[in-house]
Amino acid sequence: MNEKKEYLIRRFNELHITGMPKVTHLHELKGDYINLTYRLPSGQKIKLWKDEKTYLAAELCKDGSERCFGLTAGDGYLLVCEYGANGSDAEIIVFQKI
């Protein structure tokens, strides 16, 4: 595993998010595959990633739930979101600059 992936995995694990299993891997995935729509508190809907770019990402099943965590690293940011089947009801848990 390269140093960049190891660093990002460590950063995700240091977030200590309740119910999120330990991160052990990240995959290169296209933005159009991982680019979910999020509703902001104002009601506005946004997407955070560029569909044509490739990001380091992972999906982890949430402990004791049918929901999943989606992890994405790219463009200088870490994102952890939570969502239901097929990316439904996506919620941003952490979005931070790295």
C-alpha cells in the first residue's frame, strides 16, 4: 500500500465515528459512481465531487444497521457520509480539510 493511502486510512480511523468499522482499504473510484446528493440544512441539494475525477473511497457497513458509511478522500478533503440502500437519504457526517 502506498504512503498516501496509509495516511488517509489513518486519518479516517482517527475520526472515531460511532458505529464505523476500522478502515483497512481505499479504492480508486470515479466521481460519478460515488457522487451522492446531500441536502443542506437550508434545503439546498448539492454534490461535492467532480464526476469525471477519480477519488480514493470505501464503503463500510454500519455496525448494527442496514445503513452504510461512504468514505471519500480527494480535492484536499475527507468526507464520511451515511446512507441507505442505493445511496438513499445520504447525510454528511464529517467533511473536513486535510
